[in-house]
Amino acid sequence: MTTDQKLEIKFDDILFAQDMHSKMIYVNELEVEILRFTGLLDKRFNIFMTRKDTIDFIEALKIADNLNESQIINGRGKTKRIHHLLAFKFATWVSKEFEIKVYKFFMEHYPDIRELGGDRYNEFRQHFLPKIYEGDNHKWIIINMNIYINSTLEKEKGWNKQTKLEYKARDYIYSHIMLDIKRGLKPVARQLISNFINERIDYHFESLKMLKEIETLNSKNNNFDE
């Protein structure tokens, strides 16, 4: 399996593609949309990158946010991804009309994209995983956990199309796994970390289903009493 997961979002008939983990924008899809929107063949990313203004911008971005080269431009060919601020810069160079489209997209979607997994997910990623799984590949664990939760919820589409029920279920699972870690629960001897987390997901998912059944039963009883 690959460690990069592409999130594709349609906005005003334009497709934006982003790496859901690094938050970087895919250049290939951006160029396709630029060509479709403007019809301008000379507005290629490679040409944009030769401009002194672009080079100066990248150097300033490195210093401002303490970033290295791979955090600004990563990959090659169809997997090339760029920092979202560089994507803004690219859009301003293409055309004012396309620049406005990009700004509107980010104003509407970027806060949600940054918190793609929800607050519980980010707290889990930043605070809890490093404590208990020091030395393990946290990104790999998180990706596998999301895939397993997708499977558990019988969800076929990406999280950008989640329902409120799916969001609540995932939030419940994350928060309770965090509680497991706070209480000191760890994989047993020779147990894979992924298997341990999947076991806890199953446990909490069953607990969630039981709670929903109790809620439904109480609701029916209350209606009957009335």
C-alpha cells in the first residue's frame, strides 16, 4: 500500500487534489484545471518555477516557516506536490480569475481539510501516538487505522464525503482509544501494534452500537409511555 492518500474535492466545477497528510497540492491536477479554465498553454508549473519572483518567494517561505525543500516541493511527475502557499502564488501568476477561484476554494474548504480527521484524530496523532509507540511509523499506523475504520463502518468513499453519523462514530472511536492509552493499555507480547489498535477499534465500535441500540430502545419506551 502507498503512504500518500489523495483527497480530491470539486469546487465550482474545478477539481483540487491534495495529499491528506502533508496538505500539499498536486501539481498535475492543478495544471489540468488551469489549462481547462484558461486555455493558456504557457502557464505551466515548470515555467513558473524559472521566475526570479518564484525563487525569491520559496526562499522567503523556507525562512518564515522553517521549511526544507521537500516540504515546499515534493515528488515528481504525477505525484509532484507543492506547499499550499506556493499553490496560491502559482494561481496569482496564472490569471486573476483563476486566483479568485483558488482563494474561494481555500476559504471554504481549507479549515475542514486541515482538520480532515477531526480534532480527536489530530490530538491522537500529535500527542498520544508518540508517547506509547516511540520508534514506530506513526503515519503508517494512522493510515492503517483510518482504512480499518473505513472498513468497520462499511464506508466506500473518502472522509471528505463523511456523514454526520460516520464522523461521530470515528470521533467516538478515536477518543476511546486515547482513553485506552491514558489508562496504560498496550499491545500484549508479540502482538502487532496494528492488530492491537484494530482490536480496540472493534471493541469500541461494538460499544458504540450497543449505546445506539439502548438509545433507540429508550426512545421507543418514552414514546410508548406518552
